[in-house]
Amino acid sequence: MSAHVPDPDPRNTTRPQGGVPPGETPPGESSTGSGAGPYRPLTRGWGKGPLVLICLVALACALFFLAYAVMLNV
């Protein structure tokens, strides 16, 4: 009695067009590393200029809606 082999004999099977031949498994993920280029240390974060600008825009929006609410109640 012969044992049942789950993989067919590659010599007796046809290769699918553009596919993986029977009995082979494609790689699960790339073998290249994720780091490309030289190492550069991280900066300390956002500069003070953009943070001040965002805060000023948020304050201007809040004041606009506060004034709008006061004008609707008058």
C-alpha cells in the first residue's frame, strides 16, 4: 500500500500561466529590509512657528463663533 502524497509530481502537472508551480509556495513577505538610505536621527518635533500659527487660527475660529453666537442672541 502506498501513502497518499498531497503534492502532485511536478513532472506530471502543467504549469499555470504566470502562477506558482504546484508544490511550491511563494514567499510570505519581501526579503528586503525596510530601512532605505543612511540613518538620520529624529528631530525634536514641531518647530515653534507652526504650533503658534495653528493656535492662532484655532483662537480666531473660536472668537468668530463666539461673536456669531452673541450676534444671534441680540
